Amino acid sequence: KQVLSIDAQLAELRKFARDNKLVVIDELIEKRTAKMPGRPIFNSMIKRIENNEANGILAWHPDRLARNSIDGGQIIYLLDQTSLNYLRFPVFQFENTSQGKFMLSIMFGQSKYYVDNLSENTKRGLRARVRNGDFPSQAPFGYLNDSRTKTIVVDKQYSPLVKELFDIYARGDRTMTDIADFLRKNGAITSGGKLFKDDKVKSILQNPFYYGHFLYKGELHEGRHTPIISKALYDKVQQ
């Protein structure tokens, strides 16, 4: 999460501009992450600098500009070509010299390392949860994510409907549209607040989560959560 909100960053930057008598021609807010290249506002800013609309950038920190090698390289290239003469940061001192650009490239590399390391730590944490039998995502219909224990628990309101819809479909004389109608009549809605349709019903009927397992990256894992149906009922429904 951000150390400062966007509004707080803007307030600090406006004060920095006033104190240092900088002429700001525009304020640009990019809410997309700097981890990946292709940010539209960033790309527009680069083109405007190349067109000589401005010769400097004021940002909170170098990692607000780039956390990937492509965007960082563009900034340093503009400095080399003197299309960009100034970079100002309230929390980082930069001078447009060979040493300054070297230190800036280190800051960009450090920002990329931080993002990459954070991503790897997150993936490692998810793999550990999977090995422990915890599904690392949103609970399916009939279950709830317990934020207190960070586990998935049975939804007492909708879990009986899940068991009933499996029983109904297993009889072999009902369609998925019939199941969707059954859910609608019982007031069930998706996590997005919409009515169930055939494709959503199908995803429920094919989800091994309900008999105590779950799929993660194409592999089936045994879960620690409480099953709603038996494996035998699940297999009958698949048939």
C-alpha cells in the first residue's frame, strides 16, 4: 500500500513546487501500477516532453515514475538527449549528471527489485497456503471467507441450497436452467449481486470444492474446509 495517498502526495508536491519556484504546466495522476510498461498517462507525458512542452518532472519518488526497465530506460534516455533536463523529488536528491543518472538507474533497479521480490514472496505464501489445504482465493457459492481466521467456512444460509441443487441434478431429469430457476426462487445471487445463469450453475456442479478438494493452477489439492456434499454425489453429477 502507498505510504502516502495520492491527495497527500499532490499536497506535498504543490508545496515543493511553491517553495522552489517551479512552474508546473500540468498535474498528471496515473493510478495504474508502475510495475508494467504501457501506462497511458506516463506515455502521454513522455511524448509531451519530447515535443518540448516541458523540460522537467516533479514526482514524489523515483518509484512513482518507473518500476520496470522500459519506463526507467525512457526517463534516462530523455535525460541523455536533454529533452528532459530536470527531475525533482521531495524525498530524493537528483542532479542531471553522469553520477546522478547512475544513482537514478540504481533507484529504478531497486524499485523493480522490490516489486519482483514482493511478487515472489506473495507467490511463495500462496503456495504454502495451498500445501496446508487452504484455497487462496474467493470462496465459492455456499461458503464464506472468514477474514478473522483467514479460512473458508460454510455459509449457513446458502450451503443447504448447494446440497439440494446437487441432489436435484443428480436425479437426471432437470436442466441447468431448472437449477438456475431453483436458485432464483430461493433468493440466491452471485457474489456480484446477479442472478445465476446456466454457466454459473455449471461451474458450481463441476467444482470439486464442494466435496473437499480444490483446483489451483490446474492441479487438484485436498482442502481443509468442510465439504458440503459427498464425493459419490459429486461423481454422480459429473456422469
